[in-house]
Amino acid sequence: MEFTVKEIIDLILKRIIWVIIGLSLGLFTLFICSKFIINPSYTASVQLYVIPNDTETSVNLNELNYAQKVVTTYINFLNTNVFYQKIQDDTNLDYSINQLRNMTSVKSVNNTEIFQISVTSPSAKDSYSLAESMERIAPQLIKTIKPSAKISVVDPVDFPTKPSGPNIIKNTLVGGMLGLIASVFIILLVEILDTNIKNKEDLIETYKLPVLGEIPNLNLSKESGIYKKIPYISKKKRHLKAKNDYNKNLKFIFSESFKSFRTNLRFVLVKEGCKKIIISSPLPGDGKSTACINLGITLSQAGSSVLIIDCDLRKGKLHSYFNIKYRPGLSDALSGMVEFKDAIRKTSHENLDIIPLGSISPNPSELLSSSQMEKLLVNLEKEYDYIIFDTPPVNVLSDALSLVKYSDGLLIVLREGITSHPNLTNALDKFKLSQGNILGFILNNVSVNQGKKFNYYYSHYGAKND
């Protein structure tokens, strides 16, 4: 999975709280380690100057370049076991040759004729003793190898009075940087491993099917901080007024989303006479029944006669939304227990009727695919502009597949951030195998604050309808 720069920025902004936590954790961890856990170290240094030999400057190098080359040679003289053995014998400190080599840094100063020997250890006294010994022994060792060498001390060793490390500020900043990088990496990794549907664009790009409706999440308990921005004066009144205004505008946004859905549906389902639509979902809890009810209400408000049939003959809940009894209903009519007309119920919404599930049936799939169901629909489509089938989740029960042959199209309800791609793919495969006409998706639980779409409704249209 590849990410564009914009997608990475959007992901970071979306999960900015985790980035802040990672940054803070990195800063805090390295600060604590540097301040209280890592033992302090002390560094003692001495600087030596290489005096060029006038008798040797006749080489095709100028005096300065020659001296710099000699410095490099002398540094290599000092990076030997012989040198550290002499230091070990001179100081009688309990350090091995490898330890001394790791504690010692010998390097030229800014590519000049000066080189510096630095010794770092947990003890200020040891660092001073070792550096002082090297100040004396280094020129002697070099002269034994190259008698013409001329070396003088530029900056003699001083006793270190304060620790040279750890560098608390530097380590803390490094920790913050590591925490930041780790948090961004984890965010990207989670995004790659996350198989849930993320947004409308994710659906369209993956399945090449339209998203006909985006239904916002109106859970006010999850909306952040709108009331906290109201001034303290008349706090209670302002709080209630802000809450009422906000609720009113959220209802407006919700209503507008279904009106937009209704318009899109008319574009994709162009057919004379009654239009029969299956609404299903991959799994329970995707908001399929809510979508059925609100779509039915929205279509009826536009003057169309609408019938919603509860085809979930096991756990149908359509009747509870309209506060009516669940029987007699569809199963009773299909079983011949009541007349078809007796199963139809009026609702409080003009032009909107429903057929509840009826008595619990032991064989729902057989009833839905029966000749009685076909006969029922032949009679009903003469009286309604739209018939909407509220069906069980297709990945749980196959009842929805029994209705495909009667329908003009089907809609799949999904929940943003909850429904997974594997579950949706499984549902699509089942409907395609049944030769269903998949019209598109209804994306439920879309964040009100996502993007600019809903904010646009809120600020430009909602206020005008107050």
C-alpha cells in the first residue's frame, strides 16, 4: 500500500493525539534516562602541535599540507596496542587495552597541525590521570618511531570539574524525534493493517461502485467542545441555546443527507412504474433498518407512495420504529393466515405504509422465495411507486438473496470505520452470484466533522433555516 504526501498528512492530523503522545513519551523517557539513569561521564583533553621539519619541506607539498599529513600519521601511531600498554603501565588503573582504546579519542583539530587527545570515563580522576599520562607518553612514543618529530603541548590537560555527558538537552530532543518517528510509523502500520472501510473515496476506488448516500453520525456525546466556546455570561442559558441550535442543525444535516440520497437514487434507478429496492448489509449493526425508514420517509415527502416491507422474518424491528404491532404481517400473509391487505399498516407519514414481519416463521427463506411472495408483489406494485425490502444481513442469512429476482436493484449499507473490506467483498460476491443489480452503497456513521461537506451544510444552509 502506497501513501501520497497528502494522505500521510491527513492521517497524522486525524490521529494527532497519538503523535503528541509519542512525541511526549519520547521526550520524557530520554529526559528521565539522561537525568537520573545514565551515569555521568567526565572528559579530560590535551592538544598537541606538530612542528613541521624544515629539512623535509622540499617535498612537493606545502608546509601546511605536509604538517597535516604528519598529524594523520602520528594519530595512527597512537592508535596502537603499544601506546595503550604504556598508558596502562604508567597509570596502574584497572582498564584493559580495549577499554582504553574505546575511552580515548585522537583526532586533528579542524584539519590543522594540531591534534587532540580526549579521554572519557565515569571518573573525573581517572580521566585526568589517563589524559595527563598521554600528554607525556604520546610525544615520547612518536619520537621513538620518528626521531625527527617535533611536538609541543598547546593546551595542557585540566582536571574536569563537571560532567561532559550525558547531554540532557540533546538526548531529550533525540528522544522526542524518535517518539515522533515511531508514532508516525505506527500510524502508517495500523493504517496498512486496518481492513475497515475508511471513507467514501476508499469505497469508490476499491469497488468502482457509487456511494449514493452518506449518513452522518449524530451522536452528540462524541462531538467535541462546541459548547465550551460559549462565553461564561449566562452560561446555562447559552449552553441550552447552543445545544438546541446545534441539535437543530444536526437534524437538518441528517435530513439533507437523505434528500441527497433520494436524488442520487433516482439517477441510478431509472424505471417506469413501481421500483422495488433491496436494502441489506454485510453484518448486523450497520444501520440498514434506519436507512430503510428514513429513505422511505424522504421519498414519501416528495409525493411518492412508498411501502417498506420487513423481510427480516426472524429479528425484524421495523414495527418498533412506528410503534405498531408486528403481527399480522408478512409471514402471516405469505402463509395464508390473513389477507394481503390486512398485513399493510398505515404510518403517521403521509404516503408511507409498512408491512411488519408478522409471526415468527420457521422457514423464512422458503416464504420469501415462494409464489405467494411473487403474487403479493404483483398486487402491491400497482399501488406504490417504491417498495423497499428491509432484509437481514447477507453474510449472516441468505434471505436477501431470495428477493433478488423480484427487485430492480439493491443497496448495501456500510458503517464507516466498522465494516471491513473482507465482509463487504463476501457480500458483493453473494449478490453478484445471484445476479443482483447492485446500485451502490449507503455509507453510514460518517463523521459530521469529516471534510468540509457537512460543515458547509451547517454554516451556509442550516443557519438560514432557523
